[in-house]
Amino acid sequence: MLLGKAIGVAETIVIIGVKVREHDRHIWGPLQSTSATLVYCTPDSASIREFESWALATRPHSKDVKLRSSFQDAFDEICRYARLG
């Protein structure tokens, strides 16, 4: 699977506006196993809480980042985490 390979070699993965859904194993399965830092961005408080619960259960020792903001408002910060300039 191409997505799984990309997730496996990434150092940082930015997730924007994607809700944690148990049935989306093709996304969240590889993400729970990666050593990459996950940068999760959404202005939705409920989605942040769902991500925090998922991360606590599947990646308890990770240094994942949660940005409670829209993509537009967090663009510069996202670029810094992703080392895009």
C-alpha cells in the first residue's frame, strides 16, 4: 500500500480536518504505528478530543502536536512543523 509506505518513512505527518474514525483503518492503522510526529489541525474541539483519545490509546509516548485552528490560520505553523520554509 502506497499510503502505508509513505507513512512509514515520514518524519512529520500533517493531518488537516480528518476525523478519527475506527472504520478508516487504512488511514489510522498506519498512523498509529509510525514513529513520525503527527501534527493534527482542526478548529473543531470535538475532533481534537477524539484525536487525543485515539493518540492516548495508540501512541501514548508520542510527541504529537494538536493545533486548534483552521488550516488558513495555522498555515505558517504547519509549514514550520513540516519544514517547508
